[in-house]
Amino acid sequence: MRKFYFLLTVLLFCRYDHHCIAQSPAKFVFRNGEDQYDCYRIPAIIKAPNGELLAFAEGRKKGCNDFGDIDIVMKKSRDDGETWSALQLVVDNKLLKAGNPAPVVDLMDPRFPAGRIFLLYNTATTSEKEARKGTGVREVWYITSTDNGKTWSGPVNITTSVHKPLAPAYNPAYNFREDWRTNALTPGHALQLLHGRNKGRIFVPANHAVAPALEGNDTETNKAHCFYSDDHGMSWQLGATVEIPGGNESTAAELSDGSVLQNIRYKNPNDKYRILAFSRSGGEKWDTAYVSRELPDPVCEGSMISVRYKGKYFLLFCNPASQTKRERLTIHVSPDDGLSWKIKWLVDAGDAAYSDIVLTGKKEIAILYEKGSDGGIIYTRVPLKSIIGK
């Protein structure tokens, strides 16, 4: 029945939308209640150097709550998402949380000519609500794979380089007067810059909350930021903070000239749009940032990639394009490096929440997304000609 429902949704949409060329029927990749996890959330997806798709998620052992016994899990596909491997446990933080998976492929390290995958992530000792009160610690880590996700390295803690916690009782090195109470990567994929003076830079969008970071005060205390590595993970530096209060979960893409656009969830219940921040220096400073009235949002995560199609450069941004609830998952297209968003493509007319996009080939993308906030994670493919046109 579920497969029939998703196929029917696609067919109905194609029937009533004039520019539709059918996307593939949506399929579950992570289904709630399977493989010993009550709930799967927070999708991320990349294409490995060997062409396989790697889909990541938080596997939540007991319900869908944001804190608890939460692992990072992965599945692979060798056939562009037609079939998926058995579940692989990638990060296990025992009874505590490991989350916000942010994978990225480094193809420019001469030590690894076949490419190396980084998986960056957060760990947490308390819930976000308690962390905002100054209790508990958020840390930032990464692991790597040189065999397309078959095996992974041991974890590397980069918290002191990319986060500013004030928790010396937990770790004497965590003694930053800035007192960042929370820290969250992306969620979704990170990126490697391919052009310009920062070519090769691994760029990770993120956000933090400063003290006093009380629950319900996100508009005043939360801000987006970024961090990066110019030496293939040997060292990491904090980039600039986007100085618009309320900046939260972020996604980023490289523009046609090598600049970066960070597209940011805006935790302001009275202004339900997205924040856009532009940087010509790869996140070292932000040249401009503003709330975009072209991108409505119900206060939710979104995902973004850049693609070259028929000789032109496009940005694709995916989010629930509603200001009332998490529904109507939509791809917005910009032909001018994020200055305007000219095209909209409806992926799913029903409930939908977090998502991530990947370019599966030169003429097709795929979307890995939550079917609602607690319905599991599904996958669909869309030809670029359906979205952008012939």
C-alpha cells in the first residue's frame, strides 16, 4: 500500500502539473521500526568516488526524540537508488547522541588519488534544551573512509578548532569565554570548493547558540557560521558568523565564480523565510546577508547543490515551501547564483521535512527526504530537464 501511495502521488502530480516529466517513484531507504531503530531522521547523501550512493541518517533507538541513544547509520546503492544495501552502523556514541551527519568527498588530496570521504558529525551529552541552560557539551568530530564507505577510520575530535564551549570541568580545553551553548553541523552534505583561490577547501556550514541560550529565545541567541579545512583535514579553522540573529541549520553551495552561498533556516516565527549569506572568501567573511522573500519556509532544514546543465550554472534548493507546516517539498532553481529563484518544482505535495540533494549524473538529481517528521526517510530521482526545462 505504501509503494502504491507514493506512485499514485507522483502520477497525480504529473497529471495536473503542466511541466511535469515523471520523477521516479519514491522508495523507503530507512523505514521507522526496522533494524532495531524506532525512528530515522536527519538524511544526508553523497556520491562516492566509485559512483555508489551513500545515504546517511540518525538511527534513533527509542522514539523520535532529538536526544537519547542515537547512532549514525548508512546504506549504499550501486544502481542509483533502485536497491539499497543492508544497514551499516557508522558512529555509535554508546547511550548518548551522535548526529547531524555531514559527509563530503575530498577528491583533491594527492595522498589519496582515488578520493577520501569525510563524515563530520556532532555528539551531545544532554538535550538541546539542557545545553541552552549551560548543562552538557556538544562536540565536533570526523571520521574518514578511503574505500568508498566500506570501512572507516577512528574518530578525530576537532571541537577546540571549530567550536567555542565553556565546559572546563568536562575538558580543560573547553574554556572559551564566548560560551557557545549549542553547536550543530549542517545537516546534510558538506562541500569541497572546486574553483577560485580557495579551490580544494572543505567547507562545512553550521550554527551555534550563545549564552544565555534559553529555550524559546532562538531568534536572539542563535546564529549561523561555518568552518573549513585547506589541508585536507589536517587542521580546521572557524569561518565568520552570519550576524543575523535567528540563523540556524544551514546548507551551502559553490557559486559559478568560486564564491559560497550559505542558505540558512531562520528561527523567527514571525518571519518565515530563509536567510541567504554570500562570501567571496570561502566563508572567511560574509559580504552580504539578508532574508530572502522568494524562499518561504516553515522553520525547517533545507538542502542545496550547484549543477551545470547544458552549459549553464544553476543552484537547486530543496525545502518544504510552506509557511504553515512541513509540507510541499519543493526544489527552487536560481539561474543567477542565488540572486533570484525563477523556477519551482514540487517533489512531494504531502508531509515532508528534512532533505538532502545529490547529483547522480549530469542529467539527474536525487532527493533523500523525511516523509513527515517521523515517517521514515525516502528517496526519489528527478531528471534535470523536468526541473529546469529543455
